[in-house]
Amino acid sequence: MAKQKRNAQETKLKILTNAKLLFSKQGYDATTVDDIANASDVNKALIYYYFKNKSGLYSEVMSGLFDAIYEEVVNSSKKCNSVVDELEVFIYSYASYAYKHPYFPALLLRELSDSGAHLPEMMFVSMRRLFSLLSDILKRAEEQKVFKHSIAMVVHFMIIGGLNLMVTTKPLRVKAMKMDKDIDTCADCLVDDVAEFIFETMKNSLEVR
Amino acid sequence: MAKQKRNAQETKLKILTNAKLLFSKQGYDATTVDDIANASDVNKALIYYYFKNKSGLYSEVMSGLFDAIYEEVVNSSKKCNSVVDELEVFIYSYASYAYKHPYFPALLLRELSDSGAHLPEMMFVSMRRLFSLLSDILKRAEEQKVFKHSIAMVVHFMIIGGLNLMVTTKPLRVKAMKMDKDIDTCADCLVDDVAEFIFETMKNSLEVR
DNA sequence: GATAAAATTAACTAATCAGTTAGTTAATTA
DNA sequence: TAATTAACTAACTGATTAGTTAATTTTATC
């Protein structure tokens, strides 16, 4: 039976971690509970012991991720002296997290691709919260006459769309580079260079001159 | 048996259309061949008569879409007198197509979210081709000293990421607006306003001053 | 009009899926 | 230390899935 001593927290975490990786790689529907159980080296019934069902597991995976990135972005913003700094830090911290946790962009894009049809409610709240952060930055920047008026939602999606897609398409871009050296798909671009380019693009465009 | 006269082309098209809608709405894995057959009001075995298998059907759906958008963008570009015009038209024609065919952004984002792991080969080629278009515009603009140097791949993803996400998240944004009027999620934004904002953002940032 | 080919049908198949059940074992409690 | 609880297991269940088969019907060809 048990190969070693029991540790419930450790078991649960193992399940969550493997679920996160598999949902990220294969998507929710193509990932079976058996997949997750096998990857975690636990009996499938255990997953129902710890989580209500497959979607309950998914919800926990996603809420963990959203909480983490929100904290990352918020905590980074606290050290800023200006709204332009805040925008920069928003972009850098989001980029940093996304590159370090590539399952996050994959999961997020999948959810957003069907308008969150199966989006757990708390995830919806988290996303609105994240957008609020950026929206607030842009609004204050406008009030301070640092930035022009902007469509915050579009800014948001240009930033996170750009970043997320840069993460998720890495293998594709590497493949494309091998096939055609004339096309620069940024296969070796560093995360900071990407974040910097996006930040400079937004700043140069929005700043009042 | 047959409820009316047979028309093979019409039957095939009906299957493709319904497959496109369902794959777009539910994703590949959650859409069953039975779903598609029922939606098309045909016998399931017919799908195997016309297409090799489920993934063969998917490939045909996707290649149709990519050919269509590529043509749309290319044909629009032919009427341009300057590289800046070309960029504008690239963005506007992509936006126009994406808004008129919301299943395309949904399908594309899903594929890109897992780095095209299941991406049909011809779709990979189509995407590279589309990116080449933009990359070429930016390169020429740089050579003509109209635009500064840019990371074409990041520009590409900021543009298509922004546009695609604006399309796919429409219902989410409407929902968010209802819950909190203080947040402007651009729920009623017009496609041309979005395209214009994205174009102006890229132009203002990249143009040499 | 007869035959062949194309389009279509109903029924079938083996495998897989989310979830369940009853039993076992380790850890905790009294 | 015995009883209870928590963590875990193997096996099961009914429904669903992609794909198949053989038969039927319609259309095209001669």
C-alpha cells in the first residue's frame, strides 16, 4: 500500500502541482483525472478525497496562480515613486512571473480564448482585480497629465497578450527560426528585453509631449 | 433515409461550418464528432466519409481560416502608398476579420496557448507567413528611416494579442461592466476604435522624430 | 434501364472517462 | 493500548468517445 509515511499536505500539493503542469500543457479537457493521478503517483480516488471533482481541482490550481501573480505585481508596485514607474513595474513583474511560470500564460490564454466560459468565479474576480491595477495607473497618469487618454482595456491586452504569447509560443518561434533564418522570431529574446520593449512602446505612445 | 436531395459540397460545407463554430466555442478536445454530426444534422459516419478523422476535419477548418485572413490582409495591403499605411491596413484588416469571424481569434489563441502542440503543419506555415508580412513592413519602415528599430515578433503579438483578446473576452468584459461600473472594460468599444488605438500606439512609439 | 459509384444510414466496437464504493492501513485520540 | 479518524487502495460503474462496418439509397454513366 503506502510506500512511505503519509503526509496529507505533501500529497495534496503534489496533486496540485502535477495538475497545474498537465492542465497547462494539455488543457483542461484533454487532461484526465487518471493522467494527474499517474503523474502524482497516487491512486485516482485520492483526488476525489482531496478535491470535490475535476473542476474543483482546476479551480484550486487557477486561484493559486492568480493570487500569486496579483501579489507579485502589487508588491512590486509598492516601491514606486511615480506612475510611470508603476507602469514599468507592472509590466516587468508580470513578465518576470509569466516567464518563470510558463504554465500561467498557457492557462490564462486558454481561458480567455473562450471568454472564460468555464472560468471559475474567483478567477474572474482576480482578473478584474489585475486589470483594475493597470487601469488605475493609467487613470492617475492621465490626471497628472503625464499620459494621454488611453483605452485601458486595450492597453491591458496589448501588454499581457504580448507577454503571454511570447511565453507560450517559444517552441514555435524556435521552430520557425530553424526553418527560415530570414525571419527573426525572437527565439532567444530575454524576458527583460521583451518587457522593456513593451514598456517603452506604451510609454512613448502615451506620454504627453 | 435522405430527407432531401443530395449535395455533397453542401453537406461537406455544413460539416465544416458547424465544426468551426463548435471547435471555436468549446475547443478541440471538448467538441465531439457526435456534437458536430448532430449540429450538422448528418450521420456521424458521414464525417469519416468526408474527412480522414477528427483531426483531419480540424485541419481543414483551420487552414480555411488562415487562408482567408491572409488573403484579407494581403489584398488590403496592395492598395497602400506608404509603409505606415501598410501597417495601418494590416491592423485594420486583421481587426475587421477577427471581429467578423470571432471563432478565428478563439481558435488561434487556443492553438498559441500550447505553442501549437497540435498545430497542423500548414497552419504553422500560414502563421509564419502572416508574421512575415508584418515583419517586412517594419523592416522597410526602418530602412526608410520612418520607424525606429523594433522587435517585430513582440509588435506582432501586441497587435494580434490585443485584437484577439478584445474579441474573445467580449462577454467577460460585458459581465465585468455590469458588476462594477467604475471599471471601464470597453464593453461597447467599436472595432475601428480599437484598431485605431492600437495603430496609433504602434505608430507614435515607433516613428522617428 | 442496368450497373457502378457516390453519398448516406443505423448499428456496432473497444477503449476511455469522471466518479464511486468498500476495504485497508497509518496516524491520532482517549 | 484500543478505538476512532484520516489517508489511501483496488476495483467497479455507467456513460461517452473516435472510429468502423455493412447495408441502403441516390446519382452518374453507359
